[in-house]
Amino acid sequence: MTSEAALVEHWRSLLTSYNEVACHLERALSEAHGLSMSEFEILDRLVTQQCEKRRMQDLAADMYLSQSALSRAVARLEKSGLVSRALCEADRRGVFVTLTAEGLHRHTAARTTHLSVLASHLQAQDTRR
Amino acid sequence: MTSEAALVEHWRSLLTSYNEVACHLERALSEAHGLSMSEFEILDRLVTQQCEKRRMQDLAADMYLSQSALSRAVARLEKSGLVSRALCEADRRGVFVTLTAEGLHRHTAARTTHLSVLASHLQAQDTRR
DNA sequence: GAACACTAGATGCGTGTGCATCCAATGTCC
DNA sequence: GGACATTGGATGCACACGCATCTAGTGTTC
């Protein structure tokens, strides 16, 4: 009984925290760098794991996006010149995604914004609690 | 420096948790009860705070939805007969939203699904950590 | 090696969202 | 009391999403 209430409470708090931060992030990244949150997350993944994988799959694996959403997001990034797609010779169904120089540059710039939003809205929540 | 990493780590974990649960919730509620997550949250708010407020505003206040999203969600709920809108006589711009009998019924049914999804996907995350 | 199942990723479609704007009702100020 | 700002909510629009489906490449089985 009480555990149910606690569960719901937990969920609501998660919901609120997430939306608060996500909303600010989305706005800040978009205004300052023309990136959506998902797009930034993709760039961020690419920067972090610079090994050679059959990207689309692997990206999707540790992200929250659906396969189709990822496909389109990468398409957008490519169109903006932040990323390039190259097909994998070993398995010609696969597609490699790699950062371009400009993509790296954009990510570096956006990272600052990202961190500052997290600092003001994510930490604030913790101390507020 | 390390605090930055911790911050990002925190955010990623929030992001993952949220999407995991939200995705399952959305699906389960939709399949079993024809409700979206937001719609359920609205019903839930209405059940919890059964006082007489000038709803739209107050609903929006402690929810994460934008004003326009809320307006449409309520419109959908009304169309399905789960909620009714009545204009407020005191301030004729305001709109009261109230649960119908069917809305209450639907909420009760959906609540079970809601709790069970939270139990399996929210608690699971905690113990897994 | 031909038929069949499976996998990687792209795409058509319907839908929910935020933003900007609009409309009507309320305040406010002279 | 008439002009102007403000507020509550609805709506047009553009867009990102998930689902289902499609295409092309890869395995498998006989």
C-alpha cells in the first residue's frame, strides 16, 4: 500500500525532473547551437566512443531512440554536415556514422551549454529536495 | 571536473530511466485502456485533487505539459467522454474540467496497469543499480 | 544454386508536441 | 466609460516521434 504510494511518488518526481531539465536543454541547445537534444546526444556518443563500430546499431543500442528516430536524426545531422555516413564494406547493409571536423567543433561548443543547463537545473533539483 | 562527469552521469541515468519507464507506460496504457501517458496523468490529477479549481491553469501548473498540449489533451479526453468542460461563471475565460463517471471508471482500471508497469520497470531499475 | 528466413536501415503515415498567434473576457488608468 | 494592457484558453503550423512496412544484403537449408 504505502509502497505503491512511494512508487508513484518516485515516478512523479522522475517525470518532473526529466521534463524540467529536458525542456530547458532542448531550448538552450536549439537556440545557441541549432541542435535538438537527441542530436546532441548522438554527437556526444560519437565523441565518447571513437572506436569503429557498425554505428547505427550500436548507437541505437545504448540510446533511448527508436530505430527510425535515430535514422532520421542521423540524416539531419548529415544534412547539416556534422556527421557523415559511409557504408560498411564487410556487411553492406550496415552504415558507419562518423563525426566530421565541424561536428566535433559544434559538439565542443554545445557541450558548454549542455553542462551549464545541467548545472543549473539538475543540481538545483537535488539541493532543493 | 569530476563533478561535471558526475553531473552528466546523473543526467544520462535519468534520461535512461525516464525513457525506459515512459515507453513501457505509454504502450501498456494505450493497449489496455486507450490512454496516452499524458491523458492518464491528467485523469490522475483530477482524481487526486477533487477540489474546485479553475482547472486548465491549475492542471498545467503542476504538470509538465505545455498549455497547448494540455488544451488538446483535455479536448481528446472530452471527446472520449472521460472528462467534461464547463465554463467558469466567475471568470468567463476560465474552464473547469471535471471527471465523468466513465472517466473515473477508466482511471481506476488504468491505475492497475500504471502501478504494475512502475513496479516492474521503475523498481527494477533501483535494485539493478 | 534456388528458395526462404532474417537483419540493417530507410521511409510513409498518423499523432502529440511546442511555439506563435489569435480571440474573448478582465483589469487598469485617465 | 473608452483605450490599452493582460490573461485564459484554442488553434495553425512545423516537426520529431513510434509503428508498420519496404528494400537490399546476408545466412541457411535442401
